[in-house]
Amino acid sequence: MTPLSDKIASWIQEAGTPITFARFMDMALYDPDHGYYTTGGNRARTGDSSSPIGMEGGDFYTAPCVSPFLAKSLVRQLQEVDALLENPPEFTLLEMGPGEGRLIHDVIDEMATQDLGLLSRLTVILVERSPYLRTFQEQALSAYSSRMKIHWIADLDSLDAESFVGVVVSNELVDAFPVHRVRMESECLKEIYVNYVDGQFVEHLDEPSTDELLNTLKALDVELPDGMTTEINVNAVGWMQQVARVLRRGVVLTIDYGHTSQDYFSPTRKDGTLMCYYRHTVTTNPYERIGEQDMTAHVNFSRLAQVGDTAGLTLTGFTNLMHFFMGLGIDEMVAGYAQESEEVKAAIELLRHQGMGTTFKVLVQHKGLEAPNLQALKHRAFFDGALMPVRCQA
Ligand SMILES: C[S@@+](CC[C@H](N)C(=O)[O-])C[C@H]1O[C@@H](n2cnc3c(N)ncnc32)[C@H](O)[C@@H]1O
């Protein structure tokens, strides 16, 4: 048992009722005292100052840990959007879920190195739920924070409607939102709840806790086959609506691992996509090392595009990380490096087929702009319409 599993067990026992898996995952990741992201997987309590995110010492690593190529590509993307917006006097880059702050640090570094005029008009807004990770971000940006406009906020609620012009970016944010888990049983949709019985966490099926679960499947025109377990990310819907609300004009880039709806509900994923990470080991058991391991589910990009469209974000395009990098000229960026250099090895890692290059997708949406023809989308990984609901009877 961990301090957090004790806390969740007592909570269930005192309430006398099981909790939804989404509630369990929210506590496991974000409990204010013991959650994985609140304590860095318990590192904060044991005096370990390392981060939970990283190639060495962490539990998992992300594209910004591999190399600054994502940041360099993002700078090219920001320049392109800046031109489309006709160089506004204030250009905002809002990053949500910046983790250790590597991506934003490398973006500012790249802009400073290239001496871009855009930097003088740049306002950075970092949206971070975890006060623990915010300290890493403050440290990463300490050289810049007194010289430019960098603001931290805990959520998007504190921003006014249509409050800025620019770009909203996230990398591996949506996969960290707590998800509801559902299972089709005898042609009825059931939700997975978590109970605590005889000293163990046990799963329990019951009626869905919210109409949103069935409504999501209906909106996507999906009929789950009997026996299939999957995840429904209701939080992602609210997030997409909030992004649409706060952006006045600009582009939204959502980078994460995930699928079109058709692939999300494919029979090859009949047990869903929930995964846990601990010291670079992957498991599917969310009931061990509670608060000490990361928990994540793949992203349904069709649902994000659908909700965004209704909320005022038009779909610009959908691609994978490999094509995104190629479109933004990663080949030119590595051209000066030797074949055996760390930079070329990092580029290969980011582009790897069946690795980050194709597992990670990039959803691009825009608001207040004519349909932009972005370089990042010039190599097409998917046909137009790939995100549209296709009747899925997996
Ligand atoms: C998997 S980490 C990714 C970190 C970073 N973007 C990277 O690529 O290395 C998820 C990040 O999202 C943050 N996060 C999760 N839910 C959030 C929310 N609702 N609001 C703001 N930040 C959130 C976490 O605290 C963490 O910083």
C-alpha cells in the first residue's frame, strides 16, 4: 500500500460506495497531497529532486526530452502563424501541461538565438495543474522570466473569452486527463467503478455515471461489440471547449499519442488503451504503485476535432509527428550534423516508424483565419475525412 492507496481506500469505505474509474484516476494523478503529478511519483516526499519525466531517472520520456527539434519545428510553425495573423503587436503562445518546461524553454532559446522579432512581441502563458511541476518550469525559465512576459495559471477558467491571439500548444496533455472506462456487456453499456473489498481494489460494472458516455459513442456513430472495454475522455471535451473560448484568432496544435475514432475502437484494442508507466516499465495494472506510477490513455482525435468544430475551432488538418517534422523541414535542421552525431540519432528517434514518428499525431485547428495552408501539413499522413465518424461496429 502507498499513502495514496490508503487514502483512496478510506475514501471509498467512508462513502460506502464505489467510485468511477475517472475519479480514481483523478485522485491517483492529481490528489493534492499524494497524486502522481503532485508529488512527482512520490519523489518530492523522499527528497529525490529528479523529475518523473525524462530519459534517465524518470518514469517516461516525451519528445521534448529527446531533443530540441520539436521546439525548433514549433518556432517555424509560430513564425508561419504570425505571418498569417499579420504580425500582431502581441502574439501569445499558450502551452498547457508543460511538464518540466523543456519545450517552452527550447522555443524561447531558439527564438533568442535566431534573434527573431517575434520574441519581442511574445507573451507566454503556461497552464499547469501541478504546483510541483510548476517549480521545474520556473527553474527552466529562470533566465527569461524577468526579461519577458511569462505568466502561470492553474486552469483556463481564469482567462476571459477570446483573450488572446496566437497559438495554443500541448504535448502529451490530453493523454494525462482522467478517463471514464466502459465495457459493453450483453449489448448494454456499463461503466467500470472501483471498489475496495477485503484489502484490495476491485473493479465493478454498473450503470454509466453520466449520459456523456453514451452520447459520445452516439456522436461518433460507434457501436461497441460485446466484451469490448474502452475509455471515454469526457475531460477532453470540456478542455477543447475552453480552448475555443479563450482563443480569439490563431492556431491550436495538439500533439499526443492516439488515433482516429475508427482506429480507437478497432478490435485490436478490445481491452482499451489504458497504460501505466513506472521507471520506463509499462504495465496495464492501475491498482499497483498508486501515486507512484503514471497512468495514461490514448487520445481519440476524432472526438477532439468534432467537439472543436462545434465550439468554433475549424479543423486545419491531422497528421503524424513524422510528417509534421518533415513538413517543417527537419531534414534542413539536421543537414549540418554528422551521421553519428547525437542530433541525427535524436532526429531518427523522433521520426521512427512504429515509434514516436507514427504513434504520435498532431491535430491542427484554427479560429478567425482563412483555412491556412500550413507547411506542417504539406506531407499528408491521412486522407481528408480520416477523422470523421465512420460507422464503427468493431
Ligand atoms: C505527460 S505530462 C507532459 C509534459 C510535457 N508537455 C512534455 O511533453 O514533456 C502531462 C502534463 O500535463 C499537466 N496537466 C495534466 N492535466 C492538466 C490540466 N487539467 N491543466 C493543466 N495541466 C495539466 C501535468 O501536470 C503535466 O505537466
